[in-house]
Amino acid sequence: MKNFLYQISWRIYRAVHSNGLLADLVYSAAYYYQQFIRRGAYRRAEKNVVTVEELWKVREFKSGGGLQTGVTNICNAKCSFCAYPKVVANKTLQTGVMTFEIFKKAVDEWAAIGGQWLDLTPVVGDPLVDPGLLKKVDYAVNQARIKSVALTTNAILLNRNDIYKKLIDLGINNIFISTQGASQEAYEKVYGVKHYPEVISGIRNLLEYNFKKGESASIVIRFRNSEKPSQIVRSKDFIEQIKPFLSAKVRINFTVDFDNWGGTIIEEDMSGFMKLRKLPPALALPCQSLFSFVVRHDGHVRLCGCRLVRNDMDDLVVGDIHDKSLQEISKSSETWDIIKGFYFGKRPETCRACTFYRPVNRLWLNDRARHNSMQVVTKTNPLPGLV
């Protein structure tokens, strides 16, 4: 039965992402459907509030979540939907590349507690810019034995020194590709650089090599599209370079709506088919993303690996891996004060106008509790700031 349902879902997925008219219909409807789903989620979270006491019990960094190591915050694209070109232009972003020593320390700590998911994607930047990336992938996959190692790339450098082959040969589990579509003109407008030939060639080479290796890696091409889905799936490059390799492990999707990067991205940055996500209500509940950690290239540890406003050394930084372990940082007063602050209307700058806001809810709490050892709160161990 399970296999039957999987086959049905795969056929539906393939039909939607291969038929231009159907893709346009589904993704246009998805914009309104997602708004409806989010409004319902906000109402449920507000009606059945997860208390600060309950969050205290699951605050600790545990293996059920994921760790993000931002191997570099340098990018080689200037995407109109991303804060990166703006913060670079404003000279507010301190850029760099993570040393192997910092990476190893973070991964070793993660592996020691049974961490299952490791993402080498920074808040902004492209992992393939890191000249030491392959050594880090090799360590995480083949020495630390992390079960799932992933990265997101704009694919510009996939062909450099056959890195697409080496990533597959090293055993990386998941590769996510962020690109505009399958036409040079639209690509250059949205990504702000003239690298389309390298991108489409690199994607083709990656997909073909992965196929020859028995699809050892799962690959998802995420179109950050200003064009309608139909324009992409009907394009020559999509039909010839991407479509032949679509499978249960090689998929594509289109962007329903775009995040505002805490207010940095505005309507004027959108073009063509692109839509900006609606601003959610500011509930007195912390965001789920505050319970994930990203290790910055210099070792600073930051809550939320999703977004920044001016830089990634902001009021979401809660520690330094040189000084404390990840578990110690997760239980620190710096971390707890940010999380607790949401209950009292106090939000970090990045969070104040963020459209990625996902308030903690019962479903999330129960899922996290299954992975975390519940800490007993006693009279001799009160919650900071509550008494």
C-alpha cells in the first residue's frame, strides 16, 4: 500500500512539473493556498500557546535537529531576491572562509551527540566558493559519519575542477540548486551575473554523473523564477538538459513567494512572476528557527540560519565555538534571553519584519520533545527571568 501511494504521488508530481499549463495552475493556486495554511497555523498557535516553561524543557541542542556550518559567506551572484548584494554594497557584511579546524570542531561535537543532518550552506554565500569545501565534505561524510550531509549552491562553480564529480564521489547526500530558470536573459536579470552557460552546463553534468553513479545523491533544483513555470518547462534547455534526469531522487520546484529578508527585500525587487510573501502577525511566541544553530565562518554561533538584515554578526549571535560547546551555548542565558523575549514583545532586529516567521506550536513541540531528553525543572532550578 505504501509503495502504491508513493508511485501515485510520484506520477502526480511528474505530471505537474512536466506540463506547463498544469504547473502554472498549481503554483498560482499555491500562493493563495499557502496563505490560507499559514493563517490557520498562526491561529492555532495563538489559541493553544506553547508556554515558556514548556520551551525551557526542550531548549537544549540535541541530535533530532540539524546543524548548519556556514563554510563561507562570500557569494558569486547578485540575486535580486537576496540581501547579499545590498549588504555588500552597504559594506556591513564581514566576509570570510571557515578554517578546517573550526569546521572539524563543530562537526565533531555534532557527531558526538548523534547528529543526523548537517548543512554546509551559509546564511548568505555559496559553499562552492570555499576552496576547502571538498575536504570538509569528505570529513563530514566519511570520517564523522554524519548520516545526511547537504549543501545549497547556485551552480556557477559546479564545473570548476570537476567539483560536481567529486561531490558525488565523496558521498554527499543532498544537493540543492538555486537558479532562475532555463533562459539566459531571465537568469541575468534575477541573478545579476553573466554565468548562465556555466550554470546550465554544470547542472547537466551533475545530473548526468549522478545518474551514472546510480543516483547516489538526492538533487533538488529550486527555481527562483521570475518566469512562469510553463516558460521554464517548455524551454529548450529544460527539455534537453534537465527533464531527462527527473526521477524520484532528482526533482524540481518553483518558488511560490519570496521572503523579504527582514524588510531588506521590497516589492520593487520582484520582477515578472515573482511575488513577495505577506507579512505574518507578530505573535508573542518565539520562532521555530531560533532552535537551530549556524556556525559562522569565524566560529561565532548564531540562532537561525535563514536570514539576516545587515550582517550575520547581529543580535542573533549567542556565542563562540572557541569558548563553549554547542550544547553549552544552547543552554546559555544569551540564547534563552532571545527566545524568552518573544513572549514579552522583544524581538531581535532581523525578526521584527521577517516573513519567514513560524511560531512554535504543539506539533513542533511534541516532535522536538521526542528527540530531546526532558529536563526536570525544580524549585532549585528555576527558569531565568521567571522568578
